[in-house]
Amino acid sequence: MLLKEILYKVAIEAVHGSTDVEVNAIHFDSRKVASNDVFVAIRGSVSNGHDFIEKAVSLGASVIICDTFPNQVSEQVTYVKVKDTNEALAHLAANFYDNPSHKLQLVGITGTNGKTTIASLLYQLFQKAGYKVGLLSTVKIMVDTIEYKATHTTPDSLTINYYLNEMIEAGCDYCFMEVSSHGIHQKRTEGLEFTGGVFTNLSHDHLDYHPTFAEYRDVKKSFFDGLPKNAFAISNIDDKNGTVMLQNTKAKKLTYALKTYADYKAVIIENQLSGLLLKVNEQEVWVRLIGTFNAYNLLAIYAVAIELGIEKLDALRLLSELESVSGRFQFIVSKKKITAIVDYAHTPDALENVLSTINDIRTKNEQLITIVGCGGDRDKTKRPIMANIATEMSTKAILTSDNPRTEDPETIIAEMEAGITAVNFKKYIAITDRKQAIKTACQLAQPNDIILIAGKGHETYQEINGVRHDFDDMEIVKEILEQLNK
């Protein structure tokens, strides 16, 4: 493929050399560069790709995409200066793979909570409806029935377009994709053509990355601002930011809600551990998922299904067949009738939603023991808030490690403890070792008690000092409860 063929829509400021050169591949990691490849110099938070231009050239790069020309240039190499290398990478990747997002119906889901559940269940629903479907999510990437490991909520532009192209090759009609604020801000979704977008909610998260909540909100909004006129934008207007997302979009504006009038409206009739009875736009449906937060998720899924052409009764039938996503309110009941719930809730809002759901269902005659931690090298401001929610809404809270990463886990716990009010001070204990925390909760639990293990959900590792260790909340709690049942 010629360089000039993949420069379409790239904002070029200057070119040194010829654009009539053949290129084999595109990379932003200089270590992967081979002969006749394009190297895109990205300015990251940890390293600057411009520092590796010389290395990329030595490995055979024939094209360098940069925002500043290096002091020394090779006459055998073409240098293209652009305003923003992240944005350039997105367009280069889309063009290199022949714009695969134009060839299927791509729906992006953004918001603080619910992205994974909505994207994964839409994938499940459309598969059940008989379609070949793709999924780009935090948990995994699916190309029809083939599963690949996911490393980011929203992958880099090259990865996105590579898998979208794989989906085209596999005959997929639809792809459902989580769209994170990081992904939007770093221009990973530039050059993609979306059929629709969904806004779930906005709450306290990622303020380690975004300097203010307003910027976090506006980055999310920019996704909807960029949707084309023939797309749809579906927004949760029970969230105070729901109408903001729709303000400037050219797409067809649609709303969903439980509390206010909306295009897609639901009422919770029954909420039990076995499922929800919902009235969706005047039609009743029993679903296997539970909790108010899942009622919102299911309503968004129903709205997308209808907008993509599935008949209303078929959509409701398919909703009733959906099964919960890994690490999202997954639960087991031991022989001694202790219920253990594993959930990904790692933000204040998500934790409050899960605890509210459990408290709505339980009789209050049993204990609710919550195990919770906060990730290291991430937003510190949510730590005291989450500890306060856990102690306020549980019989007993155990503060423990999540993924401490490069931080001292005991320091993280101390920052969480600062949020616990005097009235709840006797309701918590701190156990740094997560496995020991889970074991303690199981030992404290009596028949009919409920244990919530929050924060890691589907993750099967714990990251400590930059090293990932095998750790699966669900497997560990199963093992401990089985041992205690003997």
C-alpha cells in the first residue's frame, strides 16, 4: 500500500520526502518496526515516541509521522509532520484497514458505569437473534465466536481497526464497543463511523486523568458531538448530564429513563435475587439480571435493539434470555446458605448502586459484609468516599487491597479510612491481604448472610509493584466457602 493512500484525512503540516512509497505496516512502538514500516511518534504520559525516531529508522522504518521534525533526517526516509500524532494514527489505521467501521453497524457505549454490561449483553442479544457480531470490551474482544484477550477498555486505534477488519472478514453485521473517556481524549475513536452511541451515567471516576469533572463530562460529550446525522444518540436522562450529552449532536436524539418521561421508559415491578420484573414501554418482561442499575442497562439495550431494527416483542423475548456478564453481580450460594456476590463496582456510584440493590432485596435479618479496596496509581479522591459508602450501607465492611500497583496498599487503606464517620467506626476492619479479607468475611458470615466482594469483578489477577499475580475473587470465595462447609 502506498503512503499517500493512507494519509487521507490526516492533518498534514509538512512533508520531507516522497509520499509515493510502499508501506507494509504501521507501528507506534519502535520495538515492533521492520523494513518499510510507518512509525508514528506518540507523546505518552510515560514516554515520548519522538525519542525513538532514530531507533525506528535503524530498524527499517521508511516513514516517520511526527509533530516535530527531528534535528537529523535521513534522505531515505519520508517524514510527515502533523498537528496531532494520536489523531493521525487513528486516520492512518482506518485507511490502512480500508475503513472497516463503514462496513458494519458500530455502536459505542460511554459513561462511568454500565459500559461493559451493555456492550456485552448487546453482543449476546444480537447473537441470539441470529447475527454474526463483534465486541470490543474491557472483559474481552469477540470476533463472532472467536475470543481474544482485552488489555484496555478502548484499545488503541490500530487494534480497533485490526479487529473491526477481522469482524468484516468473519461476516459480522454489528459491533458493540465500550468507549472510555481516555479513548476519546486520546483520539483512539477518530476516523471511526458510528451507527449509534449510548450514554449510561456520569459519576466520580478518572479524576486522576482528567483535571476536573467538567473536562471528564465534556470529553464524553464530544463523542456525541461527533456522531453523524444518520446515527442515533441514546441518553439516560435520569442522570443530570443526560441532556447535556444530546445538546449539540447531529444524530437522532433518543432518551431512556426509569424516573422521568422518555422515549424508552421502564418501571420495576419486582426486584428479587432471581431477577427483575419490568414494564418496558407498557410491556411486561421478566429478566434474569437484578437491581435498579441493571434495569437501566437493560432499557438501554432494548432501545439499541429497537433502533437497529429488531421487532419489539422479539427484543423483549431476547432480553428475558440474557445472562449476567462475568464479574457483574455474579453470585453463588454455599451449602450453609451464605450468598457471595462478586461485582466490578470500583467507583462510589457503582458501589452505592450494588449495595442499594442488595439492601432492597435482603430482609435486614441477615448480615451484609462488604469487602472493598481502591486501586493504586488512580484517582485518590474517591477512596474516602467509597469507604464511607461501604460502612454506611453494610453491617460490616472490610477494607483491603484492590490492585495497589506501585502504591503502598496500607497507605491506600489509610486514605480510605479517612472517610469513615465516627458513627460507623466500629463497623469496619482493615485487612491488607485480599485473600485473608475474603476468608475473614466467610468466617464471620452466618447462614443467610450476604458477602459482597467489590472492585475487581472479572479480573483474574492482582497487580502489586507492577507484577500481576493470579487472583480471581470468585474462585477464591468458592474455595474458601467449600472448605468451611466441610
